[in-house]
Amino acid sequence: MTEYRGWIHQRQKELMQRWYARLDESARTGWPPAICLMISGNCVELLEAFGIVPIYPEVNALQLAIRHQSLEPILAAEELGYATDNCAYVKADIGAYLMGLTPSGGRLPRPTLVLCNFVGCNTYIKWFEHVAALLDAPLYVLDVPFLRGEEPSPADIAYVVAQLKELVQRIEALTGVRFDLDRFREAVRCSQRVEALWSRIKHLARREPSPFDAYFDAITLMGPLYVYRATPEGVEFFERALAELEAKAARGEGVYECERFRVVVEGPPPYPYFRAFRDMFARWRATAVASTYSTVGGIWEFGFRHDPDRPFETVALHMLAHNLTNRNYLQRYDQIRRYVEDWRADGVIIHFVKSCRLFSAGQGDMRDYLTKVLGVPTLYIESDLEDPRYFAEAQIRNRVDAFFEALERQKRAGRRMIAV
């Protein structure tokens, strides 16, 4: 199995370390200003227009989990009164604030503003309300209507744009920095370029063999995608990453010497056991050629791009329609169907996250749709993205092995198994 241990991995690490260094500088000196916001459908371009550094509580929680540091802050939050079935991201984040724990060992600043860019999940609102109260920081809830049809209505777009312009005034008042429209357009232009590069990378996985794993390896790319999307550093990173992966594809190199299975994965990974989970796929030489989790921040492989000529409108469009979490289940079904068909997958893996209602509610029905309507072989497994107490390694490994054993038998026989 080949993984990112060259330039891509090293540069990603450097960029994320630089981000945490900026947050530490903000905590020590009060500059640059920092604003909390969500990954899903975020408006980081607007922050870049002010020179503001984003704080992503989800990324902090993820980093704690992958470093095996998430359980202690989760327990601290539960001692404070958070229920065991509350979102584990929330508990890890709140507990880490209480403990003064950060993934980098540096400090996180008191945010100038806690910006809840509400997209699809009521937990986000309560989470950011609690963060604002805990840190004594002002809160702004950017109300994004749920996507009800294929595209948002003109009224919905105008509604979000009006809030974005109100947010500009709020940030100006809090920071004393004037909004720079030219800088905003340039940030949107950088995002447009990064989105095109990221889309080309995602489409490389349509090749056989795929030169990268669009679930496990995509994690390496998603950090810079969220933090640096609206910057020249982001453009440079993705230009180089695309060039390396295109060269690998041209040589006919895949994730494994022999790619045996191609799968689509629904749901985030169990970060506390990220390596063990990946190894369960690696032993079967199964490559994830597409994943829904890699589209939480934005769905760009189907054509959407920010537009510097319409910066406010396309930021609003991104928040409303072109990220996974603001879409209904029928739209998510169709997204997975397109992956299975266009990326030529053998089956789908659904990872049910016990503490995340947004991603997991309805995944049983999703499995029924995939198996009974589309006839796609589907594996359904359960654990958690943050809480290590929910990961039963032996049980999950047995189910993964059973799925690929059955899939292999059916492929040899020319028939399709359905569900495990």
C-alpha cells in the first residue's frame, strides 16, 4: 500500500502547523483576529477579506481524536452535564476548552466572533451557543435555509446574501478593520481555483487503479482545503498535489500493487482508530474511490465554483446548495448513486456514527435503498468519529472481512451479493 509520505504529506503538515501557529499568535497578541465557524458550507472567503484566521472546532476535535486525546475532554464534558449520546465532537471541543487542551500544545484565542453558519443540523446552533457562553464571546447565527429543491430559490439566495452583508458590518465594528471588496474577490478567485483543482483530483479516482484513496487519503487534503481554500497557499498546495497524483496515475500506480475492490464510503471515519480502520480495507486491497465525507465542506466534483464576479451570491449558493449537510436524503442517495456508477464502484460502506444524528439518522433506510432499489452491495457498520468507547475492533473487522469475502465470491461467480 502506498500512502502520502512525500511532499503532499509534509506540506499538509507544515500548513496545518502554520495555522495553529497563527491561532497561538492571536491568543498571545490579540492579532490577527480569529473567528469560530463551521466546516459545512463555510464562508471563509469573507474572513479572508479581513485577514481573519478561522477557528474550526471540528478540526480541533478531529485532531484530538486522531492523536488519541479525545476521551479525557469527552469525560470532562459529561461531568459538566453533557449526555452520553450528545455529539462527541461537541463534548471533545467543550471539554478541551475546559482543560486548556489543544492538538498543537499552543493556545487557542478567544474568538472575536463565534459565527454559527447554520447548515443542516440544530446541534451546530447549541454547540456554538455554548462556545460563545463559555468564552464570553459574541455570537452571530447565520441562518441558512435548508435546501428544499434541486436549487435554492432567488429569495433564499437574497436572504443569505443580506445576512452576509450584515455580517460584514458586524465584523467591521468588532475588529475596526474595513471590509476590502477587492480582497474578498481575490479570496473567492482563489477558492474557485482550488475547487477546480480539488475536483480534478477527485476525478482521478475514476481511473483503474485509482492513484489515491478518496476516503482515507482525502483526509490529508481536507485540512488545507478548509483552512487555505481562499488563499494563494491553498492554490499552490493543490496545484502541486494534482501534479503528483496525475504523474502517479500516468505511471499506472494505484493505492495497492493490485486493486481488488473499489468502494464508496458514506460517513466520517472513526478517528481514534483511524489506522486500524484503514488496515481493515488495506488487507483486502480495497480502495475508496469516492466518499460523502470529503464533500462536507463543499461538493465541487459536480461542477459548482465560486465566482469572483458574484462573490456574495456564490458564497450564499455554496452555503445553501453545494455542501453535503444542507441536502436531504434523496439528494444524498443520488450523490452516492452517481459515485457508484461514474466511479465504477463494487459496493458501498456505510459508517454509522453513534453520536452524530445529522450523518446517521436515516442510514438504515439508505442501506435499503442502495440494496433493494439499486442492487448495490452494501456494508453497514457502527462506531463513532470521536469517542473511542464505541469502537469494537474485532466485531467491525469481522463484518468487513465477511463483506469482502462475500463480494469476492459473488464477483467470481458473476453475481452480486447485496448487504452485510
